[in-house]
Amino acid sequence: MSGFWERVANAVLIAVVTGMLLATLGAVTTLVIYVTVLLVLVVRHRRYLTILDRWLQTDGSVLPNASGKWGDVFARLMRLVREQSRTYQHISSALERLQRATSAMPEGVVILDEMDHIEWCNPVAEKHLGISSGTDTGQHITHLVRHTQFAEYLAAQNYAEPLVIKQPRHQGLILSLQFVPYGDKQKLLLSRDVTQLERIQIMRQDFVANVSHELRTPLTVIGGFLETLSDHSPSDPETFKWALGLMTDQTKRMQNLVQDLLTLSRLEDTQNLIRGERVDVPAMLRKIYDEALSLSSGRHHISLNLETGTQLLGSTDELRSAFTNLISNAIRYTPDNGNISLNWTTRDGQAVFSVQDNGIGVESEHISRLTERFYRVDRGRSRETGGTGLGLAIVKHVLSCHQAKLEIVSEPGKGSCFSAWFPPVRLVTPEGDHACTILTNI
């Protein structure tokens, strides 16, 4: 209401002044005066409009000098600019905190607009999906994630369950993808690396299937012979003896399998750390070498090279089991008259036990899975040679308990080298360690 009465008062004042000018100066002079005043006002307002335009093009931190209503206008605009600046800073700070929090998430996050175009993504999503927040903003998500199942999942708009796919751009990477609608038809695309979980699931399924298969064959053989012997008298002593011998072998096979499973179960108990008893590795390897000669029965040329007398802190039984498994594998997969070398040496401050052969070798794609339970490159050959499929899994866990690592180098047709590397913390160097021993059955 104050504005209304102010306008009424101004109108009355102008009418009174105009009447007085008309009465004293006449109409022409009054008109000239009014035109002059209007021109001055136009020039003044144009000047302040120019100042306003220049001020809006700057950061607005300095208030222009102005009087009258223009001074009030600039003051109000200045307050609005400061409030807008504070609001912008709050929003920018909140957005920055949100982006930092999202970037720190172990899952990938992609923000999509209502047309499924990329607005932003965190570094994990860039790694998972092969996209870039800088260069791919505005691109449709299906143009960058080229997967038929993914496109169908997006189009179906049923996002209650995640989609599990193999990422073709990264060999072996398995992702769990899920859309989360929010806001006005916008979406979040969440990605999670489930490669290890999928591998564990596959290993669990393989484990159950393999144990069942490994036990089924011996039980079938034993059950068949027992049924035959129960129904018929042993008229042929040789056949009876042969049947008992075969049943005994199959029984031993099951016993070995159960024993290896129990050994693995005990080794996987991470609550029990290996105590540091002193293990005379050279003496142990001399005994194992004699056992290897007996196992080979003269079919291979086996040598033992003891380049150091270094001993280990660990478990004698566990280390003996690991070394024996590596050696028996070499004998099992090396053809007759092949060469097998057992070596104990030090390299780069670490102790290394290696078993090298010129046997059948292994393709590179199998090497990373050789230490999995029951994993076999050639299932038929493994069973023929009497392996349980658990030897390298035992080796892996024994070395892990001793803070050591297993290195495998192999090439088909040229042989393999399995090396166990023991860290300095596990080494004990006896006094007078200068001797080098080489034993061979050649």
C-alpha cells in the first residue's frame, strides 16, 4: 500500500507543478521544460543501464556507485548475488562431497538421465565398463556397454534382480549390474566385480562333482567284485587273487583321497600358524631323493643339486608333503628316460626349491588353475597315474602357511619348472655353509 500512495502523491505533485508552470510560463515553455527533464532522465537511466550491464559481466563483488532508486536497485541485486553465491558454494561443496564418497565406493556408479545418457560415473565404473566420465558424458549407455543381455535388461525395466555378465573388454572379469531408478525417470547403474565369487561357486560345484566321481569309481569296482565273490565260490584262485588286489588298490585310492582332503582342511585353518621349528632341508631332500628313485623305478634320470645348506623355520611334515607332491607330479608327467632335476639354492636373498623336468608341459591357460582342487589338464592321464587331484592344492596351502609362494613355468612339449620361494624371515643359515652337493642316478 505504501507504494500505491507514493505513486498517488507523485501524480498529485506533478499535476500541481504543471498547473503552476502553465499559469506562469505558458504551455510552450512548460513543454520545453518537460522535454528537457525527460531527456536528462533518459540519459541518466541509459548510463545506469550501461553500468548495470558491465557489472553483471563481472564477478559482482564491487557495488557500483549510484544514487536514488538506482542505488537501491544495485544494493538489492548485490544481496541477491551474495545469496546466490553462498547457495552455489553450498551446492558445489555438497556435490563434491557426494562425488568423493561415490568415488571411494568399491562398486561402480553411473548416473543416467531420463534418456539413459551418461551424466557422470566414478573411477570404478570406468574400470568395470571401459567408459570415461570426461569423454563419454552424454553418450547412450548401450553405445558403450555393447552386450545383448545388457540391452535387453535395460529395455525390460525389471530391475529387481541384478544382471551377471562377462565383460568382453576385460578377459575373465564378471560383473553384476543393476539399475536403480530415482528422481524424474533418472537411473543409477551399479556395477560390482563378482569374478571371485563366481569362481568360488564354480570351484564349490566342481569340488562336489569331483569328489563324487572320484569315490564312485572305486566303490563301484569294490562293490562289483564283492557281489561277484558273494554269489560264486572262488573256483579260480588266480582270479580271486587278482580281484582282491584290485579292490585293495581302489581302497588305497580312496584312503589317499580322504587323507589329502583332511590335510587340506587342516592347512586351510588359518587360525593355526606354522610354528618355527628348524628344518634341515638338505637332509630332508636327500631322503626324498631316495624315495623319488624308488618311485621312478629307474624310468627317469633324476638329479639332486644342493647349492646351499640353508635351513628353514617351519613344519617338517608340511614341507616334506609339499616337496614330495612336486616331485611325484614331475615323475608322473615325465615320459620314460626323461630328466628331472631337484634344486635347493638361494636367489635374491630368498631360498628356492625347484623341480624341473622335460615332460609333457602345460598350456599357459591352465597354469593359473593348477592349484585348484581336482583341477586336471588331462583327467584320464591323472587317474591312470594314481593322482588324487589335490597335490598342488596342498603345496599351495603349505607354502602360504610358510609365507612362501609357488612359481610355475611350463611349455607344452618342453617341460615344467615348479619353484617354491621362501622369504628371508624363514631362512636359517648354519655356520660353515660352503658345500655344494650333486647327486644323480645317471
